[in-house]
Amino acid sequence: MKKLVIIAFITLQAVLPALAQQGGITGKITDVTGDPLVGASIIIEGTTTGATTDVDGSFTISNLSPQTYTLQISYIGYENYEQQVEVGSGMTDIGKITLSQSLLMLNNQIVISGTRRAEKITESPATVELITSKQIEELPSFNPGELLARVKGVDFIRSGVVGTGVNIRGFNSNFNAKNLQLNDGRYATLVATGLPFGPLTTQVKEDVERVEVILGPNAALYGPNAHNGLVHTITKDPRTSEGTTIALGAGNQSMFTSRARHAQVINDKFAFKITGEYTRGEEFDFVDSVYIDRLDANGNPGPDGVKEGYEELELDNDFSFLRGEAALYYSVKEDADLILSYSGSNSTYLAPTNVGRNQIIDWKINQFHLRYTSPRWFAQAYMSTSKTQDTYSIDDRTKAYYSGLDAGLSDAEARGEHSYSTGALFIDDSQRYNAELQYNNTFGEFEIVAGSQWQRDLANSEGTYLLDQNEDDYIQVDQIGFYGQVEKKFGGTLKTVVAFRGDNHEIYGFNFIPKAGIVRTGTLGSWRLTYGQGIAAPTILNMYGDLFSGLILGNAEGFTLADGTTVEKQKVEKIQTFELGYKGQLAPKKLFIDVNAYYNISEDFLSPVTVVGVATERGGMPISQVQSGYGVYGGLVATYVNFGKVNTYGADLGLTYAITDQLSATVNYSYFDYSVDKDDLAANDFNKDGEVNKLDVLVNTPKNKASIGFNYSSEKWFGTLFTRWVQEYDYFSSFQIAAKTQDLVYRGVPIKENARSADTWNYGPLGGFVNVDLGLGYRINKVFTVSGQVTNLFDAEFREFTASPFIGRLYSLEVKASF
């Protein structure tokens, strides 16, 4: 005991003087008018130690050993600032620092999605595009997703008044789960289908701080399905965005939106925010014809056996969205926070799919999220739920309705339960549980990030579209992954990053995913060279789907066919990417360039639904016990299989020029193409017609697209003129066809423009349009702002997606009050 006391005394003698010598830095950050910049970032160069400014623009960094430090100070929309500070044994006050506005915002854009660490966008080893809070604030619309149209390298798709989506670097479809969507670090995807939330999102525009878009695979850090790209939406911290905002908007298509956000700092420990939105309107007037084989009164097919087209049954063009979030922030200590949040939405709208449109009715999303953040540790746990009771396939219900009439049912009987009898109804009562733990630190010259993620999916369709049986029968799928990243800087100009991820999935096993990058930073910009891999994992629908009474079945276990051959169970789709890019200024403070070129090697594509033949078993179970419509189909099965190897390549170019301090011009251009071994019939002839062509490899992406934009922002006025051109291209997704007439047959149907194609109508290729958008706003005073926009200014009729309407002119007016 005496020895322990002596050791403790000696230790205290050594430690207490060192603690007494600890110092710190304090100061205040303002703009040129003297107003505080709330949320400005102050980082000590070469470390992750730093702080953000409070509502007064003040900051404090404590517990610093006496020496000279270099502060890096940044704020979105302002020039970066660096200052050396000599720290002694006390608090060093550097006084007030004034930042000047920067129109191009090159060096002061800070992102976190590229490497899971805060870094300058020019130093990220990934191609990261940023939608800033200023762009979002000056958008006169309730839907910040519209700004994705202005991001280079992104295939932006408008599928209606509210429907917007993105695809990155090819292989699009009406059921595309290859682009991962995150909201504040949590997955924002549906449990069963893996599709991004899209219009189902819970976030309100006024609460969005920024959106970071990664072009290309980033699965090494974010896991399966960060395959083609990543869209990460990050919301505002109430401690750096205190106040109340109310927005009201209206426009054509009976559009009305009301949104509100309130954020408040209670004391030095607690802060909270609460948001809410109600938006309603009417979809563009459009009816998607459904072609049906009908029998006449004598039981014979219609004239010449030709299918007749009928309007979608009980089409409802009205849409409505109710969404919001509440979050409580607790400062555990000066540099550590505990954040508890709830977000939810209830949505009704029309959604395009591979087989016509779905009527989404009262689809509810709920997310409960707990996070812990500190300079070294990040931990989170969250639960997501998805619930709908009345959503249905309009196409399938229409067909069942007319079959009921032909069977002698009354109109009321045919519209009732019978119209859902072939599997038109989609019930969802699914849950997802996620947990993550991450640690980062600096060891000598190396910066380390390491973490692990766990996910449990519990999918339940109550037997409507999955191979579950009832409301208590959940399909459970578990997966766990671990990831790591090592970053090293050589001098002040060269940085290397190596990352990896290992994922173990209950169904498709273990996959290892590496990534490596080199970034060389110069005076005006930086070069980057990156290699990365990605995987697209089969969704629960791919694995356990049960559609149209078992005609379409998931392929988690493989099939045995009547001729004795087997169909292997599906596996992950893989991609390798090599990318070279430059981001920087060509002329100081005037011209900014962002360019990249990439080459992808993709293999083991997960096919669209395809008929594999008459099956006798699924896994080890007789098909008669699996296929509910066995008496009708006799074991005929359509499912998903892996096939092929395709190389894709392209380039993206962005130029931004500062015409004046308030006015800038931006030009974006993207090129995309592919190559495939046409002689390898075994691997690439998916439809087995003896020829490899574009109907085997459904790229579904324009070869060229470009945009020109002019942006103006001053103290009072702001506005945007944006023009987008998309080259015409053919598109195929299940039986949905949008293609010009050509000497090819797709799924047994000749490709003919402006003609019936299987059960729907081929209106011709997508793209081939020029779209012009105009926005204008005026800040009346510090409280009130009025703004408006016209989308598709010249009312050019064009179509961007199958199973969706032709896009007409949209105009809206919005009034916002901020207190």
C-alpha cells in the first residue's frame, strides 16, 4: 500500500505541472459587416482538433500544449483564412477575424462523405459534388432534390410534379437500388426494395445544411449499394442555426406547401430543433394505357387477337406529403454531443415502376436515431420503419378489373376485392435496425479511421409481394461489416488514402472491398488518382419476392428446372473503378475547373426479371409449395440471375467563372459510353438470341449531357437561369420501353416507336430535349424573403422516365419569414 501511495504521489508531481501548463485559443469570426458567422469551422492544421463558432461568432479550443499552431478557418461562401497562433500556459485571445465572401467557394468547402473525415473538397480522394446551404436557401421550391439537376455527372430524372431521382454512371432502371441515399449518416432506403426514400423523405428543405454527392463507388466506407454513387443529406445543428423559419408556397397543378422550422439553444448543455411540412398538389394530366387481352361475348379473343388499350383504373392524380423531425442535442462535455432525433413522413402520390405505375397511399416512414459524436468517437443506433396498407399496382389492378367484368362480375364487384386478387395490393410493415461504432485518431504521421456496422432487416408484406405468409411472419436478414482507412500526408502537398471494408451477409456471404487514392495539392488546386471497388447487393425483393401469384420469385436459394438443370442463387454485382481528376482554379479567384475521367469494369450483373423456365424446386422445396399460382403457371418462373461483364468509361467537366462578385456562370458537360465482348456469348448474351447487343446490357444512360447556368446573389436580390440538354437515348426496364424504331426484338416484341409495346405504349426515346428553368428572389428585409421560379420555362413537352407523365411547365411563388 505504501508503494502505491508513493507511485501515485510521484505521478501527480509529474502530471499536475503539465496540466497547469495547458493553454487554449479563443476568438470571434465575423463577416465584413461585423455580423457573427455562426457555425464557422476552426481546425488546427494537421489534426482533427477544433471548434465551431456559436451564435455570437465566438469559439474556444482548450487543452492545448504550449507551442505554435496554425489555425484553418473556413465558412461556406467565404474565403479561407489561416493564422499562426503561439499558445502559452493560458488562454490566447486572437480577437476578431473577418472573412471575405468568395463566389466560387473553392478552398473553403468542407465535406465529410469522401473519407468519413472533415476535409477540404479539393483534398478528397473521391469525386465529391456539393449542394450548399446557400443554393438550398435560394431555391424557390419545397424540394431541394431539384438542385441535383445542376450537379455534373448526375443523370437527373423528373418523373412528375414531385418525383425526382438520380442515377450515376449508367445502368438505370425503374427499380434502381445502386445509388445509396443517406440522411445524417443513416440509411434512407426502403427495407424490402432497397430503393431510396425519394418523395418519402422525412427531411424539410429549411433544415438541410448541405447535400454531398459522390460520383462512383464508395462501398469501402459505406457498404453494399454505394455502388454507382452516394447522396448524403446533412441537416443543420440547432446551436449554429437558432431561430424560426416559416415558408408558404403555391403554384400551378394546385400546388401548395407550408413549412416551418424552429431551433433553440436552451442553455450551454441543451438545444433542440423541430420541423414540419405539409405539401399537396396534382400530378400532370396523363393516363398510362394498359393493354389487355379480352374475350368477346362468345368467349373469343378480340378483333385480330390484338390487345386493346384501357385507361388506368381509378387513377388519382392528387398527391400529399406530411413530414417532420424533432431532435434534442445534449453537450456531454465541451467537444462531445449526444443527439436524439425522431423523423417521420406520410406520403400519397403516383410512382413509376417496371410494370406501370403504383398508387402510393399513406406510406409512412419513421426513423428513431441516437448519435454520439466526439473528436475521436462516433456511435449511432437507429431504427427505421416502413408501413403501408393500401398501396397497389394500378396496371395489375386494371387488368384484374376487366378480367372480372369478362367473368360476369358487376362493376362494383370487379372494382372491389377481385381487382386485387392477382397480387395488385402491396402491404408493407417492415423494420430495420442499425448500429455503428467508429474511432479515429492520429498516430505519428498516420490518420486512422476504423469502424463497424451492423444491420438487421425485418421485412413483412403480409404475404402480398414477398415470400412471407402473414403479419407475424417476418423475413429476417442480418449483415455486419467492418471498415478501416489510413491516411498519410507527405509534406504539405501529397496525401495518400487506403481504405477497405469487409462485409458478411447472411445470404450472399463475405465480400472484401478495397479502395486507394492519391491527392496532390498545389497552389490553385489538386490532382487525384483513385482506385475503388463496389458491390450492389441483392435486395430482399430480389431474394424473397413473390409477385403475381408466384410468377416472379426471389432467387435467394436457386432453382431446379424440369429438365434437370439448375439456376444458381444470385450473388453480388461487382464494379472496379479507376479515376483521375482535377479540382482547382485556372485563374485565381475567377475560373474554377472540376474535371474527372473514369474507367469501370462491371461484372456479375443482377439481371432484370427474366423467365428461367419451368421449375420443380426452389432451393430444396417443391415449387408447388412455393408458387401460390402453381395451378395457373405450372411452375413457370421468372426471377433474377447474374450474368455478363461490361466496361464503361466517361468524363465529367465543370467550369465556373466569376463574372462579378455577385454573378457567376457555370458550364457542365458529361460523356458516357461502354464496351462489351460481343464474342463472349456464354457470359454476355443474356437473352440467348445468339447475339450480344444493347438489349443484353441495358445501359439506359445518355451518351452526352450538358448544362449552362447563371447565378446571381447580392444582399437583396438572387436568381438563377439554368439550361439543361440531354441527348436522346433508348431505355428498357422490364416491359417498359422508350426507344426509336429499330430492327431489334425486346422480350419478344419488335421495337417500334409510337406504337403498343407488350402491355404498354412506346412513346419513343427519352432525352432529346432542352429544358430552361428560371428563378428570382428578393430579400425585403432581414425577416421576409419572396421568391419564385418557373421550371420548363418554354413549356417544352418531354418525358424523362417510363411510366411517368410528360413534363410541362411548373411555376411557383414562395414567401419566407425568418426570425
